[in-house]
Amino acid sequence: MTRDYAATEPAREEVDALDGPTLLEFGASWCGHCIAAQPLLERTLGLHPQVRHIKIEDGRGRPLGRSYRVKLWPTLVFLRDGEEVARLVRPTDSGAIAEALGQIDPQT
């Protein structure tokens, strides 16, 4: 699990070209909802070590978040081979995260 938000985001074209399962997490280090979601993410991502976790600091004018129409934090976008398969906004339980991870990483 990635612990820190990346200040520099990848280009949308790079994300679209990723192979395999990827979780994009949009948020901010000071966001209360984002902080509350971290233990849930840690618990569920630990069961999916092959899932790439990209944690992106989002905000006004950030092109990657806008390209995914992110409006609230955290927004979790679950990708398989660069294609969106599932999305969770402000998750409050690990079951929903586990279910979405299962959609992109069915080998567990």
C-alpha cells in the first residue's frame, strides 16, 4: 500500500496504458474522510499485493482528477488494464473495498 499522496500525477495516457489491476486513490493528506479510509484500505490491499496502488493528491485544476470527474475525497477508481471497472466515493467499510478489489483482481 502506498502511504503518501504523490504531488506529481501521471498523465491520463500513462494510466490508460497500465497493465493489470490498479487502484487510483484521489484525495489529500489533510482530508478527514481520506484519513478515515486509510485503515480500511490497508486491511483490504494487504490481501491483494499484486494490485498497483497509486495515491494522488487531488485538487482544483488537477487534470487527472478532472479526467475521472472526481468531486469528493477520497475517490477510489479500480482499473483493470487501464479501464475503469468500479468506483467508490468516501468508502466507510472494508467490505465494499474488498468487493471492488475482487472485480479487478479475481485471483485472490
